[in-house]
Amino acid sequence: MPPQSPSSPHASPDTRRGGAAAQWSAAEESPVVSTHARHRRRVRRADAMLEAHAPEPRSDAGADSEHESDREFGQAARGAESLLSRQADRSTDTEFFSPMPEGYRRGRHKYVAVFGTVMSGLGKGIFASSVAKLLKDKGLVVAPIKLEGYLNIDAGTLNPFRHGEVFVLDDGTECDMDLGTYERLLDQDLSRMNFMTSGQVFSTIVDRERHGAYLGRDVQWIPHVTGEVKRRLRELAMYGDGERPADVVFVEVGGTVGDYENGFYIEALRELAFEEGEDSVCFVALTYIIKPQTLGEQKSKAAQLGIKRLMEAGIQPHMIACRATDPITEPVRQKIAMFSNVPLRRVFSMHDRPSVYTIPDDMRLAGLDREILSTLDLHDRVDTSIEDRRRREWAVFHDGLVRPKKRRVAIGLTGKYVAMRDAYASIDKAIEHCSAHLGVDVDLRWIETTDITPANAGARLEGLDGVIVPGGFGSRGVEGKIACVRHCRERGVPYLGICLGFQVAVIEYARNVLGLKGAGSSEFDRRCADAVISELPEQKKIEGLGGTMRLGGQEVVISPGTLAEFLYGLPMPGNHAGLAAPGADGALHARERFRHRYEVDPEYVARLEAAGLVFSGRHPAQPIMQVLELPQVSEGATGGSGHPYFIAAQFHPELTSRPARPQPLFMGLVAATAVRKHGPADAHSALAQWSRVRNGQEQAV
């Protein structure tokens, strides 16, 4: 991401604060790693589009201001044939208000809108991302967006128990976990333009009203709120994937049809379909077919009523996807088709699968992609040569995923939100990616750390071949995590720490190796005797919470001769380039995503290193420690601790793991646990590649 002016309303929090924080931002976003150039172009383009619609103050309420308002909301519609096109951007002398971005052409961009009926949690994001993948594989440019009904500006302050994982995009946007599903299945970085909340929409409208953008009008839900939603969707269509405009925008409407908070989204999409034309918008209803245990048969009435509710809102679905435990029976499909005015061939069974990654192929075999192409008249944009290549690449991962595996390991996920599995969704998927490529079946066990103590840690972690300590906030469960770290370090159990798992590893080492018995974090105890973890300098003057952490993609410089260098230097499966590239200083530079306020206090770094801890990943310009490890007993590594695998990162490696490019730290963990438990792997296997070789004998990474 390029450096931004501190005065820009879209500058990162670090840049806006100026001073040292601004210098850090400029340094970490300098063009050191050539592989990041494409990402920087995408972000510049997104920022330009957002800033184009930033409100400007109005000095008067006369006719001149009215003309200025017309120009601000786009003049692409001027001169168009229809009354709607001519009047779309005006607000004082017409009831229409449907802003058109400059250069937007109706019919060029298509839209697929996915609604949920009956209940929430049906998997709208998984469904939409699977369909989007099918179209992207055919050579089309796709752009997904999640519409959330809550009034929060973003998902950053939401409790994981209520809303699951907060997914962080490269540009620092804190968003819904469904965007992680989109990124993984599409292998495509998203931005703030791919996430919309009611809070964002209302904030924009109120801000514009205060700056005179709606002069002479009473601002209403229709047309102004719905008009703002349509404007954002059309801007995303023009932005596309950051390089090319979108052929298809996939719109996922959060919540359930009938909720008060998403009603205006549904109305906006109804208007969008009318304005864009008959073959430009495809509506898909995701519903649920219940099967009461007492009856033992599928019942469709709830689904019928849910779809009827959607039709009452003015949305006639083109397709129905039926969620269920088992495949939908033919009589049920026929009932759904009859009561929803949808042809039977467009009623699809979306029953439970062993993995979400099997869904795209199942949907393709059912013909769902062909039906969408027909509905949107997109057959002439398909590139079959691209489709063949991408299907072959996906088949490698898919086959590895479903193939029976001889090696099996148990890895414990020791966290404080394990009662809500969605709180660690990306970690779960990162492990699944590694399992497919390494040929290792991973039993991921969920362990609550709140009641773990030094006395019972051994018993609670018994039978585990590896341990992950994930991120989190607050003091609850922290001492249990520290006990887990000590158990892994002293017993030689492969360990991966993430964010807070990085910080508790430092605390444990400071207490039990460096001898600082009062070591801790100022997050949990402001009067801590030795706060080896303290606030980042720029965080100390911040009072608000939302969007104020160190967020998004940042550069990590990897130290030579370390475990981290070995992992990041390996090529990805399928001959994909590694996740790091050499910088001007000759060291590997990786880009990873962060979400934290606290860091290793620089005053303790030298003492920790003198005691044997290795900080193998650092900020390129400031003393921020970003990766730690225990030295390996391997040629080229620093020293040797005898530990098979002990590494932790201040960033969240799970956020950048993709099916075709699993994240190196997770690959190393799974490889270490498999080799430690089952012994050396075949020399030509992926498992052997992710293990060090010394003196002709394979050692765990």
C-alpha cells in the first residue's frame, strides 16, 4: 500500500497520526518486495474511487450548489436516453436518486445476489464464493461483497462469541469472516470496497447531508439510503479485482429475509435489478429444508414460507439452493420449484459435505454455473482454455484433500473462544490446506485455556502431537496459555504461537529462562514488574477502540539462517512462488497481516536474545519483533536448542493461507508433528520438502 497523505480521510491510522507512526508506515510500505506491486496498484485504485466521493463543504444553498451537487454525484448519466438515466443523480426536482459512477455503463457489469431464508448460518458466503470461483475459473472477473445489517462501521469491536472471527484484509479492514472464505476460494485479495455495513451507509449519508449534498430534499430511506447502496455496488463493479472491472459482482446479503436491519438492502437490490435490465441481475435464494427427528423425512413448508417472504419484498428468485443434512429428495425439489416459480433444473441441493472445498466441483456437476451464465447472458465471455488450466490446478488440491492419508496427528488449538468454533475459522482452514498438500490427516482438538494451570497442563495436553496458541484479547485464560507454552517448550512438543500466542511465548521465556518472575504484559497488569510486552508507541495516545490497532498487511524482514527463512524460502506446492521475496538488503521480505496494540518491549530484546531466544522476523525500520523461534539443531541455523519446532508470530499467518498456497508456518507445524510422530517421510514427498535434512537424516523442521 503506498504512503498516504496524513490529511487523507482514507489514510491508515498510523499515517494520520503523523510523526514516528507516519515514518513507520512509509518504511513498511516501500516498494522493497517486487511481488507486492500489483497489490499496491489495487489499493491506490480503491483509495482513488473512495476519495472521489468524499463530501466537500457547501458555502451556499443556491442554484450554483445544486449544479455542484450534480457534478459531484457523477455526470455519466447526463445525456442518456431514459428519464431515469437523466435524472438519476438529481435530488431536488425528482423522486429518483440513483448515483452513477463516472464511466459506468449499464449492462457491462452483472450482479448475483444471494439471500438467506428460514434462518441464519446457512452458509451464504460459502455458496456465493463457490459460485464465484466457478465463474472466475472460466476467465470472468468477479468481485464479491458482503452487506451487513449491523450499525457498526466494521467488525473490529464485535465479540467473537457473537459474530465469530474478525477477518482482517490487507488494507486493514476488519470485516466479517465470510470475506476470508471469498479470499481463500477465489485466491484473491479483497479491500474495504468488498465490505459494507449499515453503519457505513448511514455515516456517509449523514455526512453528506451536513455538507449540503441533498440540498432541498428530506433525506429518506428511499431513494437516498437505497441509492447509496447502489452507488457502492456500482463502484465495486468498476473497481473489480483491482486490475480489471468486474464481469460479475457477487452480493451476499447478511442475515435472514424478514430481518428489519437488511430490509433496505433487499429493496436496493430490487431497484438495481429494475435499473440494470432483465439479464443483468440474478437472484439466488438459499433456504433450509428441515428434517425433524421424530418424522424422519424432509419438510419444505418452512422453505416455502421463507421464499414467499422474499417474493413479497419484490424479489423473484431465479434459482433456489436448498441446504440440508442429506441430499434433497425429488418430491421436495418439485414442491420448492412449484411454489417459488422457479424451473426444477434451477433448484439445487446444497446438502452437507465433508469439506467446503468439495462444493465448487459438486455445483459444477449439477450445472449451477451454466444456469447463471444463461441467466446473465455471459456465455460469450467464457475462456475455456483458462477454465481447463484452473480446473487441473484445483484438482491437485481437491484430490489431496479427499485422498486417504496414512499419517495422522493430533494438534491442539488452545484458546479462550473454543466454544465458538467460528472464532478460529481461518486457523481451521489453514490446517486443512496443509493436510491436503502434506498427506497428513490432522485431528484438530479444541481446548479451553481458562482452567489450565501449570499443575494440570500436562494432563490437558496429553496425546497432542502439536499445539497452537491463537490470538485473543484480555486477561482471561492467559495464564493457561502460558502454561501451555511452557509444556511445549520443555517437552519438545511442536508449537505455533499466533499474535497473543507470540506474546505469551515471550512472557513464558522471560519468566522461566531469563529469570524475570514478574514478567508479564501491560495489557493485563499496568503495574507489572517487568512488562516484556507493552503498548506500541503510537497506541499510547489513542482513546478510541474501533480501527485504531496496528492493522493489515505489513512487511516482515526474515533473518538469514533461521527456521523462518527456511520456511518462507521454500516454493509453494504446485510450483507457486513462495510467500517471500529478496529485498534490497538481500534478506527475505514477507508481507503478513497484523491486528495488535502490544509488542515486545524493545528494552528487553537484547536480554531475551542473550538467553537464547531468536527473533527471526522484524519490522524493516523500527524495533518491532514480529517472529520468534528457538534455534534448530540443523546446519545453517543459529545455535541449537534441540526443540523440533518452536515458532511464533505477532501477525496472523492464518489470514494469508490459501488452498493452492498454504501458509509456511502452518506447513512447518504439520510437517514437524508428522515427522516427530511417524518418522522420516519419503524423500520425494511434500512432507520431506518441508523438513530439514542434516547428515543424510531427516529432522523435523
